[in-house]
Amino acid sequence: MLAVIPAREGAQRFPGKPLADLDGRPVVEWVYDAARRCPAFDEVIVATDSKRIAERVRGFGGRVELTSEEHPSGTDRVAEVAGRHPEAGVVVNVQGDQPFATPEMLAALVEPYRTGESPPMATLACPLTEPALWEDPNVVKVVCDRRGYALYFSRSPIPHPEPDRPGEGLHHLGLYAFTRETVLRFPSLEQTPLERRERLEQLRALEHGIPIRVSATERAVLEVNTPEDLEQAHRLLRAARG
């Protein structure tokens, strides 16, 4: 099982994010360490088009592969690396904005593959219990069928929230696993209307008929997408130390 961490230096909202300092280490190193501590992964590779990121990853002892500068998304970058590793039957996209990802979350993501199920794609979700998050478009929601497969993802509140029934919604977390066939096929799929409307790449898979298995984890962790998120990450670490 191969874990790939796509890392791009030119992120629009936070240029240089993978190299941003978090408690003396770059954000990408935090993500790499979490993936390395997950026993399900045989190999962990950072995929980047940046020589600066590549040098930094090698500096902390990580494995890195350079990819094309033309990729429109992290999934395309993951697919390029996966194409070089025919031995990997399952490929996991561990997004580089997840410095607080845990080995337990990553293990939950790939649990279907470890127990004999082989969904084309898998992702992760946790209970959505805070009322304020229902209306937050930055919090992606997912609804599932009775088998645990995604019916739809949205930035809008789905299903319709009922104040007297908290905890029934699911907060989607942006971690993905793919069979090798699916990850190699994904970049060739045409973008779809719902994907463009919601700005959610996983809807491309659903609109093209690719099932997505949704695994459960207990809670969300902070994603670092902006400088403000990085400041919050520093505050969380200080609070954890007491």
C-alpha cells in the first residue's frame, strides 16, 4: 500500500505552505511523519514539482519524487507517482495540509482494503455535531447509503439539519484511497458540472459512476490552508504543552 503526499509550493491561498514552520518543522514533515507511523503503508512518498520542497524532504530523511508542473490538482500528482509504482495495488492521497493527521485516521481510511473489501475509492468522515459548522461552506458534508457509500458531497448543509437531532450529519475529511486502476484513470476523466459548482473534486468520481466508500473516524483535525490556520496550529500545540 503506497501513501503519496502531494505538496505544491505555489498554493494560491498560502504560497509556500508545505515549507511553513510549525514548531520548528515544516508542515510537510508533520504529514510525512504521520503517514510513516501508519502500519498499513508499505511506502510513503512526497510528490512535488518544487525543488525546494524536494530538498527539504530529503533533508529530514523523507522520500520524494518530482512531478510535472502542469498538474491541476493533487490527485493528478498522486497519479503520476502511482504510475511509477506498479507494485502498489492501493494508493492513498494524504493531503499535505493535514499536519495533525493521525496514524489511526489513516488506518481507518484504508480499513476496507485490509478487510477484503476493494472499493474503487475510499474516504473518511466524522460526526458533525457543532451547529455552526452546518452552514460553513468550508466544512464539506457527505451523506451515505446504507452500505456506507457516498451519495453526495456538498458545501451546503446535507441532510437538512434538525436542531433536535444533532450528530446525524457527517463532516467529510479530505483524505482518499484508490485502487491502482482508479487513481490512474482519474486524471483522464472530464470535469463534471457538480464538481465545478461545488468545487469538490470527489464529485467527478460520483458523476462518472465511481463508488466512494466512506470510513468513520471520531473527529476532524485542523487543516492548514491559510496563514491564519497556521497560527491556530501553533496555538493548539502551545495549549497541548500546557
